[in-house]
Amino acid sequence: MIKKVKVEDLKIGVYIHDFNCKGNDGLIYIDQNLFQNENVIDILKSWNIKEVYIDTERGLDVNSSKAPSKAGRATAENGQTRKVERPQVPLARELQSAKHVTQDAIQFMQRMNQQVMEGKLPDVHSSYALANRMYESINRNSDALLLLTRMRTKDEYTIYHSINVSSLVINMCNYCQVSESQTLDLAVGALFHDIGKAVVPQGILTKPARLTQEEYSEMQLHVEHSAKLLSQVKGLPLECYDIALHHHERYDGNGYPHGLKKNEISYAAQLTGVCDVYDAITSDRCYKLGMDAVVGLTEIYEGSGISFSKEITYDFIQSVGIYPVGTTVVLANGKSGVVVSSTEDMMRPIVQVIYDEKKKERIQPLKIDLSKTEDVIVSYGDPKKFGFTSKQLLKKFLYSQS
């Protein structure tokens, strides 16, 4: 039987016959599907959808006593997200596998952009296959894939950006103990989050100067282009549409396209949004050089409660670590270098030492695992004194591992 029910009455196991999207600017088409994730309630509310139609012959009724287990984020008794402890393989061992994943991801994004420009639609099966490989790599070692995707030029930003945002999303989902199936949905959403930029004029995307107001308005339309394009792709979960449309919304209501604020913005859109901002801040662009990782984290922190909720901000910073890969640090022994990998102790990462602060000169590179020594980090460093950037340092480190 088809019946209309309130969104807040939905529960896992009901079959949604019609999402009742009429009047939503014609942007969203959603397939009929089984309701499997309670995060969808927040998304529907953000779209101002108050009621949907369910089919009680193909799924549960909202009044059914059966209560399937909840999917999504797992929380501790105090409501805070809990970090999942997973065994990590050594960075050097995972790098080779991560290189193949990165190469395949680049080819996927290039092929997808070409398909969009030709009026074709992206393949859902291929996107999930890629997201699953990225998920497995990050589970084996959370640094390898993120390290490799930082190794890009300003001309490669558009292709690498979606890959890196998806990698950051997976990493953050792992920290927050999001279920595997939900993580993959968000990872695919992140891969597609800027798909609408394929129809934005290249002159705007690659302009090596500040955009005019007219150009910026045209750029902002990419979220609606993305949503319209994804609305034609059958089999995508609701999160993918929501991420594409709302990843530029901001907690204080100053985002776009709808000026949503606070809890009007779904968890999926906020999570992808913070990963999107961090990658944009720390990447070389056609009009500016990327900031050091710690500067990126500082900006994210300063936006707590403004751009993103305090919870999202905290979870993101914790997921990448106080000293994320690429951070320049100074050790108590007077040497400085760049963080190349994390350890179980967030305060004691693995550092590629390359500079003597006392002698003011470069030294023979040496990798130090601070979790296995008495040495500690005393401050953040300045990569300029090395004579090259932290990204160039990371490239040298990667070369030494191959």
C-alpha cells in the first residue's frame, strides 16, 4: 500500500515510493529505494521536504515493531564520536599499492569529465569500485594515499581535488567510525561533488587572477549543474545529490546556493565541505600557492562554529592529526624536517629530518620515528629556510621510498 508519512517518522527498512521533491527547483530526482540510513532524514529536512510516500508491500510500515539496527555513525555513551583502531601496514609497503590506486583514480576522473562534456553520464559501478579501493588503501595505511594525492601541480588541481577530498572524507569517516557502506556513499559523493565544473567555462576555472563578481556567480552555479547532472544518474544514494548541492553551505548561513545554516546542513554536506576547504587551502592553484598543512588546519579551526559546526571541525582536525603529512616541524634535538607519516601517538609522527637549526644548514635526509625515540616536536617550522617547499620535501621522500 502506498501511504504518505512524515519525514521524522521514517525508519530503516521502509521502502520510499516517492520522495515528494516537487517544488524543489526541479534540481533533484531521486530513485525509489529502501530507506537504509537515518542521515537521509537530515538531508530531506534540509531540502524542506516534510512528507514522503512509502510502499508498505515492499518494505516496513512506519508503525512496524521491527527495528533494524541503525547504520551510520557510531557514538560513545557520551555522544562523542569514537575513533576506530585499525592495524596499519608500514607506509613504505602501502605506497606502491596506493600509487596504482592514485593512477586509476586520475584516469577515472579524466574519463568522467570527458563523458560529462560529451553529454554522457558517469558510471556508478566504476565509481564505487574506485571508492572501495581507496577505502581499503586508507584502512591499510591512512597516510599513503593522502601523501600521494598531495603531489600535484597547480594545473592538475581540478582532477586531483575530487580524489583528495574523497580520500579525506574516507579518512574522517574512519575516525568517526562511520559504517563501511555509508563511508563509500560519502566517498562517491565526494568524487562527484564538483562534477558540474565540467560545464563551467575553462577560462573561469583556470583564471590566474581574482574572479569578477559575474565570473564568481557563474562559478557558484557549478553546484546546481552538479545536482542536475547527478539527478539523471540512476542508483546513486541521496547523499551524493546532497553533497553536490550543499557542500558550499556554511554553518552561519553565509554559504550557497540556499543559505542553509546549522542543522539545516546535513552531516554529509558538512563533512565533505570541510574536506573540500582544507584541500583547497593547502593546494597550489592557478592563482596562488597552497598554504602549509598547519596553516590549513589553523584556518579550519578558526572557522569552528562559523563555517562548520564545532563537532565537524574537531573531528576533522583529529582525523588528520595535529601534525598532518606535509607539516614542517622543529625537534628538540635542533633538527627540523617534514612529517611524512603518522603513528599511533598523534604527538609523535615520523619525520624526514633535513635541516640543522643550530648550524643553519641542510643536512643529509634522515627519517626519524618519534614514537620510538625520546625526541619530541617543540614547534612548527618554516619550510622556506630549507630552500624548497614542504611539497618538494615530500617528493624527495617518496623518491627515496621507491
